[in-house]
Amino acid sequence: MSHDNPMRMRENAILRVTSKGLIPYILLFALYVQFHGDFGPGGGFQAGVIFAAGFVLYGIIFGLDAIQRLIPPIMVERGAALGVVIYGGVGVVCLLLGGNFLDYNVLSAHEPMHGQHLGILLVELGVGLTVASAMTAAFYYFSARAR
Amino acid sequence: MSSFAGHWVYWLSIALMMIGLYAVISRDNLVKKLMGLNIFQVSVIMFYVALGKIIGGTPPILGPGAEGFAYFSNPLPHVLMLTAIVVGVATTAVGLALVVRIREAYGTAEEDQIVQMDRDEALAAERSRRVRR
Amino acid sequence: MVSFELLLFLLLVATAVAIVRMRDLFAAAMLTGIFSLVSAGLFTLMDAVDVAFTEASVGAGISTILFLGTLALTDRRENQQPWRVMPFLVVGLTGAALLYGTADMPAYGDPNAPVNNDITKEYIEGTEHKVGIPNVVTAVLASYRGYDTFGETTVIFTAAIGVMLLLGGRRSREEDDEDDASTGPRSEEGEE
């Protein structure tokens, strides 16, 4: 084990194979947590963080350039803003449909409970998008500074 | 007087809080201060969540798993603390970014050296201003 | 099981003491990850499953990454601290005052505590009849207290902007050469 020529992480067989096997399941689990927040513990915050953890793992092992090729920094910056816009947009749509701000009952014409389900789904999507983008952005900026 | 069985959670939360506070006020390294703040935050969340716990209760999720339990644990502290955790990590991120910039500007991340450098610079500026007059 | 909670809590206190005393910051960052994970286990024992999920993913995941990222950009070891008595006094006084304040608190796990009042009952029953989803915490977070969650999402967005403004600019090459030579603070002209 020579320390003057360290092997890069993407050349290490164990790290490469394990992470390539795990990362799809991490992202899938994040999607599961996002949409099953209504039925068990979970929701937008946890799902966003797990998404970001998957991306960060890929970035750590295969390099910042690899992950930034997949998810450019501009997409991450816009994603953070888009999440907040989605959340506020749901509230404004409720206003336009005649209810109060973020009053989900008016989102569905025939059954208020369906409106609640739709409202909660969209709002958690917005939250998940913002949290995932913010955490990935933080990782990008910290890594880019180290260059 | 309060009993141990009824209050040990609060006492241990306060102990944790004081450990975090000690790290923030006594350690000079900025990153160590932020770690102490992290400990402090977790202890406050622990305290809050312990307020909502009901012995003999179940997590506040309705459904077939919750049959046979008389109480649900209070969901309101959980909601507030969920918010607090995520906001806490966001502020930790900003704090660590500030530490990185301070390290780049001063060459060190130890508070006593930074304060000393600022004092030396102010002293040198004062001296040069007096010479010019 | 009260005793298991006590064991986990004592482990948490021991980990916190180790984090404070450890001078190798890399090891301390790893210990904060362990601290978050043990606290997540404790939250689960206190029936706070959503909080435990969030603390495990956020504390043991993202927070550790941020600390390690910072340690890559700054020093790995902490300097030896001089022995000071003032922090112990401050901490002791504050702790004593807080302990005195817990004398009037309700017992741990008491169903008749003042915090379990009508609002809680309304949230739980309203979730069953008006919102219709099983997870009461998500219903309260997204529907009953949706406005607060909106504010929180904005706070996370603002934090991302803050990190972008602080670390997003280009680090000028002259700074790196000056880093080795001088010992004083940088002047404003030397930056960027």
C-alpha cells in the first residue's frame, strides 16, 4: 500500500461496485418515502434528504464532475426555487378557486377530502424538491471550494 | 419534590444542553463550536419530544396497527420538531460556509487567534494614523 | 421500556462528552453522526417515528457530509485549550436554574399533562374524518399547519442561497500563494 500513489475512489473495485448497486435503491427508497408520507413516517423532508444523500454518495465516489454532468448546478439552483414556487402556487390556486390560502378543501369539486389528499401530495412534492436541491447545492459548493 | 422516575428525561436533556453550551462558550475552534450547537439542538428537541410522550401510547399513525392502544402520543411536538431539525441543518450549513470563509481570510479557524489578529490590525491602523497626523 | 431509554440516553451523554473533549475534529465529526443515530433510536422509543426518521437521515447523513466538507477546507486538529473556570461557572449556574425549573413539570409520559388538551384531540379526530390520511403528523404538518411549513421551506431555500453567496464565488489564485507567505488577515483588495 503506497501512499504516494493513492488509488482514486472510482478505481477501487469494492467502492465502485457497491455504490453502483446501492445508489438506485437509495433513490428508489427516497421516492417511496416521498409518496408514502401519508401512510407511515416519511414525507417531503426525509425524502429530500435521502435523495441528496444518494447524489452525494455518487459525487464522493465518482467525482464532482460526474455528478455535475448528471445534475448541473443550474438545475439544482432552479430546483430549490421551484419547490417553494410549487408550495406557494398550491396556496394561490386555492385562493383563485374561492377558498383561503392553502385551504385544500376547494381543490376538489365533489369531495373535500380528495382536495386535502391532492393538496398534501403537491405540497410535499414542493418541500421534497426544495430540500433535495438545497442539500445537493450545499455539497456542490463545499466540494467546488476545495479545488 | 420531583421524583427521579417522573423527571429523569428532563434532567438528562438539561445535562446534554449544558454539555453543548459548554462546547460553544469554552472551545475556541469554530467547527467545534458548531458541533456543540448541534448537540444543544438535539437536546432541546429531545426535551420537547419527551413532553409529548404518553406511556402506554402508540406513535400517532392511525390504522390497524394502532388498535388496542388507549392513547396516541401527542403529534404536535413532533411536527414542530421536524421543522426544527431541518432548519437546524440549514443553519449549520450556513455556519460552516462562514467558517470556511473565515479560515480563508485569516488562515486559522481558532477564535483567540482571529481576535488577536483583529486587535493587532486595529492597533497598527491606529498607529499609522497617528504617525500621519 | 424505561430502562432501555435510560441506557440510550446515558450513551448519548457519553458521546456528547467525547465530542467536546476530542481534539481530532475528523473523529469528532464521525461521533456527531453516531450521536444523531443514537438520538434517532431514542426518538423511536419515545413514539416520535417521524422525528426519528428525519433526525437519522439529516443528522447522520447530510450533517456529517457538511462537517467533513468543512474539515477538508480547514484544519483537522484543534489547538490545546487553556484551562478556564468561567465556562464551568456559567454552565453550572444555567443548569442549576433549569433543573430548578423542572420541579413543576408534569411527570414523563403523563396522559393528563396540560400539553394533551383539546387541540390534540381535534387534530387526531380531524385527521381521521376531514383529511383522511393515516399519518397524523403529515396531516398536521401539511394541512393544519401548512403555513408554517411554507415558511420553513422558504428558510431552507434561503439557507441554500446563503451557502451559494458565501462559497459560490471563485477563489482567486493569489489567495492561495498568499496563504503560505503571510500570517495576517487578508486585505480586501487581495480577494477576488
